Amino acid sequence: MLQLRSILNVADNTGAKKVALIGIPGKGNRRLAYVGEVVNVSVKEAIPYSQVKKAREYQR
């Protein structure tokens, strides 16, 4: 089971290393995801010069 805000290791070739789970589309207000489900994530750590970029955190 995966919870919202979980930090996950990525196993593909996009260049992302770590991502944070931010949502489960189509499941309403559910807070848990299971293996095989589609989830929305935000990239927290990436390889330099890769296809994806690290998410920027804005300071207020």
C-alpha cells in the first residue's frame, strides 16, 4: 500500500530518481494506492541533464 506523500524510488529510464505520491486520479478522496494503480507524482530528485526536471519549491 502507498500513502499520499510517500517517497518512492523510480525504476524507469526517464532520469527521475525519487518521486513523491501526490494523488490517485479517479478514486475520489481515497488516501491509499495499491500495486498496479495509476498515481500522480512529483519528481523530487533527478539525474542531471535528464528528460525530467526536479519540481521547484516556491518560497513565500
